[in-house]
Amino acid sequence: MGALINATLKMIKTMAMFLFMGLSLLPAQAQLDNYKYIVVPKRFETFKDVNQYQTSTLVKFLLTKYAFDPIYDDAIPEELFLNKCLGLNTQLEDNSSYLQTVVAIVFYDCRGQEIFRTQEGRSKNKEFKEAFSEAIQEAMRTMALLSHNYQGSEEETVEEPVVAQAPDPVETIPEPETVIAPTEPAVVAVIMEEAAEPSVEEETESEASEATKPEITYWEQTASNNGFILTHPVKEVTWAILKTSTAEVFMAISTTRQGVAFKQQKGWRLEYYLGDLLKVEEIQLED
């Protein structure tokens, strides 16, 4: 009887802790909803190399997993290029010591002000790649308690009137009165005929170039707590390979697909459905 009471009290304490954490994150949730984009750098400031220890790939993958929509800093859309304050910049804060790896993920606005930071993730693994992977995954569990629902921000609404003023000079329209009607159809017809010929050549050239593009099949693999993370450095596709109760069979999960994975000598064999069609994908790892 006493053991049952202790288990019940422990469960109540755990539920109360998660409830408290959820309530404490409500202000952060509201702040994050003011930003449309979350920008992940290809190289964090604490590292010398691009995507060192696959940290950038892992952070972007986990943000996507927790229902955010991150982008790399070399793929900025025009909207964000014109208004930097629509996005948050992501940084990895490294507080590691000699005995353990300690990191936190911090988000800054366009003015460099800190908007939100995750809990610290820790790992005592001696291998740097595995240690950063474990620590980042623990830190990013904070994001699992949040969701992203862009609500717009003051930064965006301030700039809207400026954009709307651009068409004003066009409202002075004396030109239609001076246009000579008989010459308009001839000019339009010539333009249409001249534009029609190169468009066919451009289409055939684009089709030929697409047909000759080589398909890169080499992937990078990183160990995680429950299996592996596979990333493609060019296609920016990420698969999470998770262990199951059967040693030879793994679950395969990406942002858009889910299936099973089988370990092979130099890679993986993935099987998943696209609608009613079974697809088989061979993934070859880097040597």
C-alpha cells in the first residue's frame, strides 16, 4: 500500500513539474510567435568548420521535428532579406568543461537581443561528435514544450505602409489618352512572336540540363541516443533512424515520410510509402 502511495505521489510531482514548466514557457511562446523565420547558421561561432560535428544539421532537424520551420543562413528568402526583423538568429552557446560537454541553444532578434534560450544539455561522452549530439538533443527538449504559430509582429506592420506607397506615382495616367490605337496590336504581335521562339529553346535546354544532372548519393551518419541521424549535404534531407526491439529492423522518419530501415554493409535500405506506392531507397554512406 505504501509503495502505491509513493508511486502516486511521484506521478503527481512529475505532472506538476511539467505543468509548471509549460506555464513558465507561455511568455516565451508568445515571443516566438512574433517571428516568421528561425535562421540556423551553417557554421556556429564556437566552431571553426562548417557544420562541425554536424551540429547545424542536428539543430535544424530538431527544430523541424518540434513543429518549427527553420532555414539555413545561406537560403534567406527575399522577404527576410528586406526585413531582417522577421527572423530569429540561432546560436549554440558552448559552456563545456574538461569533464563534460555543456551547450544551450539561444535565439536572438535582429538587434542582437536575446529572445529565448533552451535548457542546458550535458554529455560526458569523450567523443566530440557524439557528445555534442547528445547535449544538443537534451537541450532541445525544451522546444518540445513549445509550438510555433506566427502571429505577425510590429516590425512587419511598420513597413507595410512604405511598400503600399510605391504604386502612387502610377495613378497619374495621362498616357492612355495619347496612345495610338492602331499601332498597339502590331507592337504586341511582334513581341509575342519574337518571345515565342526562344522560349522553346530555353525549355529544351533546361530539360536537357536537368536530364544530365548527376545524382549524389553519399550521406553523412551521426549516432544519437536512440539510433542514427542521416543527412545529405546537398539535398538538405534528414532521416532519423531509430532502434526497435528487432536488432535488424529500424524505424525511419523524416519531416515528410515514415517507413522502415535495414542496415547494409555500406549504408541503409529505406522502404516507405508514397500514397499507395511502395518506394525503396538505397543510401550510401561516406567512407
